[in-house]
Amino acid sequence: MMASSYNIKEEDGHHSGSSGPGGNAVRTKKPDNTAFKQQRLPAWQPIITAGTVLPAFFIIGLIFIPIGIGLYVTSNNIKEFEIDYTGIDISSPCFNCSQSYSWNTTTSCTCSIPFSLDQPFESNVFMYYGLSNFYQNHRRYVKSRDDSQLNGNLDSLKAPSKECEPYRINENMPIAPCGAIANSMFNDTLDLFYIDPNGTRTPIPLMKTGIAWWTDKHVKFRNPGGSSSNLTAVFYGTTKPLSWPKPVYELDTDPENNGFVNEDLIVWMRTAALPTFRKLYRIIQKKNSLTPTLPRGNYTLDIVYNYPVRSFDGRKRMILSTISWMGGKNPFLGIAYISVGSVCFFLGVVLLFIHHKYGNRNNSSDIPN
Amino acid sequence: MLRRRLNRLFGGDEKRVDSRTIYVGNRPCPATETFIPPKFCDNRIVSSKYTIWNFLPKNLFEQFRRIANFYFLIIFLVQVIVDTPTSPVTSGLPLFFVITVTAIKQGYEDWLRHKADSEVNKYPVRVLEDGQPARKDSEKIKVGDIVEVVEDETFPCDLILLQSSRDDDTCFVTTASLDGESNHKTHYTVPDMEKDLQSLSATIECEQPQPDLYKFVGRMHIYKPEHDPAVRSLGPENLLLKGATLKNTKKIYGVAVYTGMETKMALNYQGKSQKRSAVEKSINAFLLVYLCILISKAVVCTTLKYVWQSQDGQDEPWYNQKTEKEKGTILYVKMFTDFLSFMVLFNFIIPVSMYVTVEMQKFLGSFFITWDRDFFDPEIEEGALVNTSDLNEELGQVEYVFTDKTGTLTQNNMEFIECCIDGFQYTAFSSELDSFCVTDGPVSTFQEKAGREKEELFLRALCLCHTVQVKEAGPDELGGDQVDGPASEPLRPAEQRGFIASSPDEVALVKGAMRYGFTFLGLESKTMKIKNWQNDVEEYELLHVLNFDPVRRRMSVIVRSKSGDTLLFCKGADSSIFPRVRPEEVERIRMHVQRSATEGYRTLCVAYKRLSVDEYAAADAGLREARLALQDREEKLMAVYNQVETAMSLIGATAVEDRLQEEAAQTMEALQGAGMKVWVLTGDKMETAKSTCYACRLFRRSTELLELTVRTLESGGRRREEMLHDLLFDFHRKAVQDAPPARAGVNRSWSSANPEYGFIVDGAALALVMNPSPDTNCSRYRSLFLQICQNCTAVLCCRMAPLQKAQIVKMVKNSKGSPITLSIGDGANDVSMILEAHVGIGVKGKEGRQAVRNSDYAIPKLKHLRKLLLAHGHLYYIRIAHLVQYFFYKNLCFILPQFLYQFFCGCSQQPLYDAAYLTMYNICFTSMPILAYSLLEQQIAIEVLLDNATLYRDIAKNAMLRWGPFLYWTVLAVFQGLIFFFGVKYLFSNPALQDNGQVFGNWSYGTIVFTVLVFTVTLKLALDTRHWTWINHFVIWGSLAFYVVFSFFWGGIIWPFLKQQRLYFVFFNMLSSVSAWLVIILLIVLSLLPDILLGVLRKPRGPHTQQIAVVTPLSYKHLREHY
């Protein structure tokens, strides 16, 4: 590492190893006979051979294939219904709404899309909205938030982080919540109605809570000044984000779901990984075990169309899905497990064949000494 | 440096002339009217590099000169200046860590140097002031001061010896610290110096400081009031060098001539040039590849970003508008900063930590060499020494071994074996060494005798012609008798006296003479006393010593006997003696000399000459004159020597045995078995060297010898050049063209039936090959010569001058394929080749410590080379090669998902992983297992490596770091990176992964990828580990556990200093999702699958692997039994 340096100490005939450990043993220079220093630590010396790997391949195959089948079946049993309500098509009921696009229009446009479910949805049904070609993972977007403000810090409320630019201050008032993410919060309102065979529209109750991570709702996001105080007063001196129709303290009437702890906001603030994503919107609770949550039949989706996506060629979807232990419907995992398991099993067979045919010959011929 | 430059500025006049004038005692002299005290530098030694004030800037500057550090500094600065995706901390922290650690290390080393300096500079010395010794700090000595030094003190500067407390105007010094020779050397006072130094008025004229320790010319003018100025010549024998120690002498006075940084010791201290290992070169090549990958990635991303942005509504959608500043910047500036941002985002592909880890691995790894008990030699009570840890892995790559003969292959433990007087051979006491009788013993053993006078003359010659000193065993000697060589052998009752000499041959000869009954009693004030057969003491006045030097290869003394005869005795190599004696005497002796030489003995011929009064007067005058010369003294002396040493008559010859080192033959065999070519480079004569080669089994009976020596060149009776031409082509045809087409060398099985060739070349022939006369095509000869050498199993180069040794090494080093060379030697004459070769090994032999000082590694014995190369070298190479490949691999598959992510985030430089993960990945999560691996791995047990030298060939030619393996690792990394990214991407096609329907965001995505990454990369190393000690277990599983614990911790708290709580409970939520678990397991298994598969498929193919597989468990069992 370094050239032995000119060192007067060294000059007296005894060479005191400049980089060696000679320093600690002045007189008895014989190195210690420890297993570590002599590189003789007892060691386990595994060797990858056909003999050890073959069972591993078979075991992996035997474990993965059933898991894969289980996953695949589970995924297939999940019921999912998806509807695109962007209104690109002239025939679509939302075409008009999508044309009169602007994110700061005051008048809201409504449209309703009828659909029918072929199969009943059992147990809890989860309602998602999905956006496509929406780059929530764009760097400028991801960092445009102030977690300290959202955590209820009063200083940050009045003086948001610079990261929020250009959604930081409007008309000399700090924006709460600041930043591009909050500013572009999804604000379509989706309502679901069951059309009885006799034609009456029964609204389906949609639960607004339980859609965000518990820790987000209770720890990471907090209203300034504690939960008990008057939100309107707390947010005095701040202004609403530019594209919001209402200030943050009017997001909901329920005080537990208002302000920064509004779950729609929290869900939106968790930026999606990919430009095509879905976010949990509402939960349809199971009524009882006898009737399915969403029976077969006709439904309408009523949309208050606020959220413009056509400017960036985006799509909006509404998704209804049941959930299993593995989450939402995704056949990928099951297929992947089955394929990897099969590959392992197949390799095991091939290796067994090779090992059986060539392995013995190798062993007998190749021992020179 | 600066000091020296300043000196040159101020002392400009003084520098230009090639001598300096010193006023002894700093007193003006009558001859010079105006006394201007000349300016010389003070006696301060400065070996430290820094002061407190310049440490920080200078050290930082030096550190950032390293290309890697500079690169990371640039990245850091870019992060600070430009708005980049990752915070400056991610690269600043590791960089800061590296710089700090290095700075602390260097600062500590410099502090040690400061301490050593001040110890020397503040050392109290006594300077004569007005006749009284006054105490002063050593640094205060000025040129011209008269300094008093007492016994066992080191000289504080270079002194001219003025006065000694010994009667014979001599003093003894050891120069162990300068050149490693621990024998006592005699130095002489300036002749005819008056006793009263106080009244001395003199000037010294001497040459400017120069580093050669053995050269000094000067002249002293002594002014006496009533006389003409007297002039005395000064030579190296008058000069006492700083650093040497006064021995055997009570007190001396000397005048300082060179001080401080101008002393010969300081001038000799030059940092060794840095050697770079082949692995480092590979690293640099790989770095270049990765730099290209990095740049192309950044270019691709930047291009794509602008392509993507040019689409409608993508550049600035309503939900994600730019700030005013961003809108304001010019497009090209923006593109450039984007490019820089991408560079920063992907910069982890070139890991700063690799340098730290490699340095640590090398530094810590080298301890295993010093710790190895097998390298411990009980005789000298020392183990191996590592001077540089940069070259550990180079030990596993050696292709050419250049070994010195004397002291390396042989023990340099001389024993007088036989002699030949006047053609009769005396080989009596080879077996009865200890039981001889002083008076009549030899007589009985002389069976076939020469004339008695001849015998006596011969033995007198042996007793007189040398520079041996008798060691005085006085009570004051207790502290100072750590002398080397035969002198320190246990004293036998019969020979109470020990001998001290610079060459062990001389001691052997004097002892040999003693056994024949002629005992050298010592040299006292120019009188040599010897005890003859009759127990009479004969006295001879020593008139001149014509010193030995390697060019003349002989030495002589001129003595005057009691009877008044003036005799010249000369001894030297046969080739230098034979031309100088009467030809008719030669033939009878030559036969004996050659026979002794073929038996592996070192032979010397002894001649004498009776000088007439006139002859002596002429010689005496010539010698005195030459010694006074200021310029070309060496040449003038040489001329006089040559003139005197003529027309001598040959008396006889001696043969001294130099025993082979322990296990020399086995070691050489093992090295050859390992595919290394062993070249013996020696200054010795051909016959002796050849016999040593046979003894070491470098040449076998079946080996066909190709000789290119002066003898073969002159045998044809033609011009040397023509003969050289013919021989070269002849040998070339034999050894190269007729050799089987399969490449000789590495691939050849070494028990093959091909004829083996041994090549012998001597210094003169080599000089012809290297520097032929201008009309011949010299480069052709060189390449022919090289090709012949490369196709021979062993090459012997004899009669080499030290520089020729280095020349040979250099030639091989620079030949095609630039093979790795190793030089091993023990003496000062091997230093040049040790410095020249890629790896220099010093043997802690008898010829002093100079080789050890200049070597990269020092071992006590030649036999240790085998373990050093076959075991340590092999393991270090495997370890470091794996380390390097693994580092590039793990960083490529670390960064590849991040790169792929850019395609899905609009090329916006959004990092996939959290900053903490980016920073910690190389520092904490994946660094310890590979460090432990690179210190402890033993893919093949050490015993197996030692027993199967052929295993060394598996890693020859940098096998694990060539483009093939590099490509394999890169492909593996790309494969795994793709799997990590797309596996998780397909999973995230539906981000609702929890059983409560909640969705995961981008940080969860990154965390899943990162978890798979950390586990895969660590488990991949676990798969490669063949030697699991508890440390490996601890570190591998510990790292994984640490990652999990850290993630919990990092995500479990709202960190007040973080602007964004990105990872808050992300890891926890990830673990609560079954799908995430399943995908992590799946991706890890899938990523490791190809490696496992290749591990299985690769095994049966290699020729040795089966053997290893068979042997390793056995050796493991053997290990078990050991405990």
C-alpha cells in the first residue's frame, strides 16, 4: 500500500516490518499459531455437484408448481370489472364532458355509463379508479410535495418547501397542501347505482375510509394544530391548490376524514410506480353472507367529470374488483411460478439423465493419482 | 524539494562548479583573503511530506490526483451544482469516508516520519567550538563543523575523519543501515594529520553531493604558518557516512562535508517507483467499459427524454408544470444538465467502494503472509516481510522467475573444499573439518605434494591477500557483535578468533589456510601477522590493497616481508587471472579449475609476483598519484592496477563450496511444474552456475543445452558476430521452429516427451545480442534470442553485471504478451532486477539487507517461494479477481433496473431506490460478505495447492479477469437486472397487492426490487463461496439481517431531517403482502438458477476439477484431524 518509508527507527539493524504486524511482538517474532492467522479456520466446504443440485431442482419444481397453480386459480377466481369512461369515442356518454375540458372550469359536467355484471361479486368489492399515461412517477412530480406540511407542521404550512414550486405560493399565500401532486388530485366523483329489473336505481353505499395505509392516515398525515381544532381556522392564511374547487378543509364533512387526513388525498399522495396505475377509490362492504355484494344485473356509473386527461392522451377507468389473500387479480405470479417450477423440474430431469449417462464414466476414468 | 530548489537559487555559483570548498572549523584560511562562509543546507533531515499547515490542501490535492477519486469528486460537484435526482449525500458520504480514511492513514504515517525526523534532528551531538566540545542539536551542524562522535553512535552527517582514538589512525564503522552490510569496515584518517585540531587551518575541496555510497573524491589543503600548504587526497575510506555507526573505536573527530538533505544517505533515499499489478490494469480496462456503458446510458436516456417530451402534452402536462427557472433555461443547457443528471443517477455503476474494498483487501490480506508460520525461519528468527501489499495477486500470475544464484539458490555459506597448488590437488579435510591439528595435520593430508616452498607461498598468499579483519573479542564488544556470516558461527576452541569480511569467500579462504596451518593473526597498523607451521609469527608490512571490483574480478595486495622482499599477491576469477600469468603455468591449473567448477564449487586462482625495488617505486608512485586525482580517479586507478597486475606467476587455485539452499531443487521443480520459466541470472562463472542448475534440477540429464557464450562464439575461429548469427539461427531452428506446433509453455504437459532445451548465455554474448555493432540487424537478434529463451525450459545467464540482469528482466517484461516477471535475490547486485521485475522478492540472506529493502516481499529462504506463489499467490489472485468481477457485477445489476425505470417514468431521472438504499448498498449491505470472501476464500485447500503445482496454470495469464469471464459476469448482471425489474413490473401491472385492496406506490416498487437485489447478490456470493468459515456465515447472514433490520428502522420513524418520508412503513407494508413475498422468492431463485446450472455443467469438463473434488473433502478431513 505504501512504499516503506525512510524511517530512522528502521536504521538500527533490526528491521521492524513496516507494514507487517511485527510491532506487537517485539522479541518473539514467531507468528502466532492461531487458526485464523494460519488460514486454517475450520470451514464448511460445499461443492456444487450434480448430486447436490439435482434434489434441489426437483424440490424447487415440486414446491413451485403447486404454489403457481394455487396462485393462478386464486387469481382466476378474483372477479374484476373494468370500464373506460374517458369519453374518447363519440358514442360514449362522457364524450361531451371530455370535450369541454379544462381543469379550472367551475361548472361540473356529469355523465353516466350503464354496464352490467355477468357474475355476482361476493364479499367486499373494491372500487378503483385507473389512469393511463399519467406520469405520477415523473421526477419533477414525485418530489413536488412537502411531507412536513402534510405532517401538520405549522411552519411548513405557512412556508412550504421549495420543492413545491411552482405550486407553492399563490397570490402571496402559501398553498396547502402544496406541490404538483396535491394540486393534481383526482377529483372525479364516481357513484354506482344498481338498476333493479324493475328499473329503480338503488345507490350502492360506498365507503370512503380504509382505503389508505393505516400508518399514513394516523402518523404520516396529520392536520396542523391537532385533530380537535377548527380546521378552517388552522388553514387561515393559506390558499387552496390552483386546480381544486374547494379548500382542503372542505374535502369532507367528516372531521376524521377532512383536511390533510382525507383518505382520497392520502391515496393520491402515494405516487404510483408506473404511468398506468390504479388507486383505491371506495370500498363496497359486504352486506351479509346471503346476498352477494354486487349481484348480477345492470348498473350505472354516474360520473362528475372534472378531471381532464385528454390533453396528455390519458385514459380514465373505473375498476371493480374483489380481493384475495394475494391482492388483486394478477395472473403473472401464478404463471411465473408454474413456469419456473416446470423449468426446474425439467432441468432436474435433464441433469439426472446427463448425470446418469456421463457421470459414472467420468468418475471411473478421471482419477489420475 | 523546495528547499533544494532554493538552494540552487541562492547557492547558484557554488552549484555550477563541480566541487565545493569547505573551511574546516569554519575558520578563514590564510590562502584565501576574503572569507565568505559558503552557504550549504543545514543538517536537518526532512523526510516528512506535510506540515500542519499544508497537510489538508496538499493531501487533498494528492488524493484527487487519483483518477477514481477525481471522478467521484466531479460527480459530487455535479450533484451539488445541478439539480440532480439524488442528493449530494449519496455520493458525498462515501467519498468523504474514503478521503478521510486515507487522509488519516497518510497523516499518521507522516506523523511517524515527523517523529523520526525530529528524533534525528534533535539528537544531541558534540561540536568542537574553540577546542571544547559543545552540545548541540544535530540539526544545527553546519558544513565545516568539527564533530565528535563516540563509540556506537551514528554519524550525524557525512564527515571526513580527522582524528581517531585508535593508534593506527583508523576507525571501524558498520553501514548496516545504509547498504545492509553489517561487517565492520575500516576507515582511515586523513594521513599525517596533526593532533591539535584547534589550530588546524585547512580547506577541503570535494565533489558536489552525489548518491553513490562508495564514491568520494576530495582534496584537503592544510595550511601551516611556516610551510607550504600540504595537499592530501581524500577518498571513500576517509568519509564517514551519515547513518553509519562507529564501532570498536572510542572516539573520533570529523569535519562535516555534507549535511542534511545532501548527505549520501538522504540522497539515496528515493521512493521506489510504484508497481501496478496486472489486476489493476484489468480493473482500469473494465472501468473504461463501464464508463462507456454509463455514458451511453446517459446519452440514450437524454435522447429518449427529449423524444418523449416532443410528443404532444408530455413535456409539461397541466398536472406537472415546470418552475419559472426551468422554463427560463436554454434548451441546450437543459439537455446538458439532463445528461449530467443521468450520469449522476447511474454513477453507482462505478463504485467508489470498490477502491476502498480492494485497498482493504490488499492491506489486510498481506497480513496473512507475515503471519504465516511456514515462512518463519528459526535461524534468523524472522518471518516473511511485506513491503508493499499492492502486488499480492501478482504472486499468482508469475510466468517468469529470475533467480540469483549465490545466496538464493545456494546458501552463500562458503566452505573451503579443496585447493590445487602447482597442479597438485589437495582435498583432505572435507570430512574431518573439526579435528585437525595445527602443526602437522595438513602435512599428513598432502599426499601428492608440490614443493614445500610452493605450498608455503600459496598459504601465505591465502593469508595475506584479503581484506578480512579479525574480530576483537574485547569486553567492550559485547553490544556490537551482531556480525553476519561465518564469523558469527560458534567459535571453536582452536580458533578463538572470528573473522569479518565483506565477502564470505574470503573468510572461507582464510579459514581454509588456517586449517592448513597458516593462521592470520590480524592487521595492526599496516602490519599483517600470520602464524606459520612452525608457530612463528611472520610479519608483513601492508603497502597497498588493490581492491576487488566486479569488473576486474580480482584483488591484490602488495606487502613487504621482513626480509625486505616486496610481494604482490593476487587472487581472482580464472578468466581474469589466466591472461596475466605466464601461459605455460596455466594448463596444469586450468584442468583443476574446470573440474572444480563443474562440481559446483566457486574457484579462485592465486598468483603472485615479486616486485623489484624499481617496479615497486613505480607502482607506488602511480597508485599515489591516481588516488590523489580528483577527476576520473577510478579510471586512473584501474589503469595502474592493470599495469601492476601483470606477468605474475600462478601458484594455485582454490575451490569453495557454496551449498544449495534447503529444498532448492524441489522448489524449482514445483515452479516449473506450475508453468513458470526459471531463469538463473548470476555473476558467477558458467561452469559453477551450470552445476548449480543441474543440482537444482533446472537442467536434467535429458536437457539439451544450447550454449551462447564467449567460448562457443570463439570456437569457430571466426568473427564473433558471424558466429553469433549462425548460432542464433541454429538454436532458433532447434528450439522454436522444430518444436511441436502446440504452444510450448503453459499448455504443455510437463512430462511430455518433447526434447527439453536449456539455454546458457553469458554476459559478453548477451552484450553482443543486446547492443550489436551497428551493421547487423539488432532487433532481429533480440527477437530471435527472446524466442529461443521462451522455448527453453530453463535459461542460465552467467557472468552478468547487475545492470544486465535488469536488462534481461526488462526484455522479457516487455516481450509479447507482457508476461509477469518475478525476481528473487538476496544481494545488492540483485536490487536492479528486483526493482525491474513486476514482483521483487528479497531473500533475507547473508549479503545484507539491501535486496530486502528494495523488494516487494522478503522471505527468509528460497524454499518459501513455493508456498508464497503456489498457495498465497494463487489464493490472492482468485480472491481479488472474484472481488473485482463481483463488484462490477453487483453494481451493474444494481443500476440496470434504475436505468430501465427511466423508460417508464418519462426519462425524468426519477431514482428507483430511495437515497438511503443508494448510499448504503455498497457501503453496508453488500460490502462485508465480499470483503470476508476476498480474505478467507480457499477454493482449493492450501495443501492441495502445494502438492499440485499444475493448479497454478489454471489461473495463468490473468485467466479470471479476461474478457471472457468479464462478459459472463456482465451478462449475468444484465440477466438478473432484467429479471429484477420486469419481474416486479409485471407484478405491478396490478398494484393492489395487499389483502385489503390498498395499492403500492413507486417506493414500494423500488424497495421490492432492492430487496430482491440485495438477497440475490449476497446469495450469489454465498454460492461462489467454497470455504465457509464462521466469519463468512456471520457476515453473509449478518448482512442480510442488517438489511432487514435497517429497512424496518429506516421506515419505522418519521425522520425529522428528511424532506420526504418516502419509505415510511413501505418495507413493513411490503412484508405484509403475500404477493411481494412470493415475487421476491421467485425472482431470487430465478436469478440464481443459471449460476447453479452452470456450476453443475462446468464441473465435469475441467481436467483438474474432478481431482479437486476428490481431494478437497480429504483435505478438509485432514484439517479436522488437526483440531
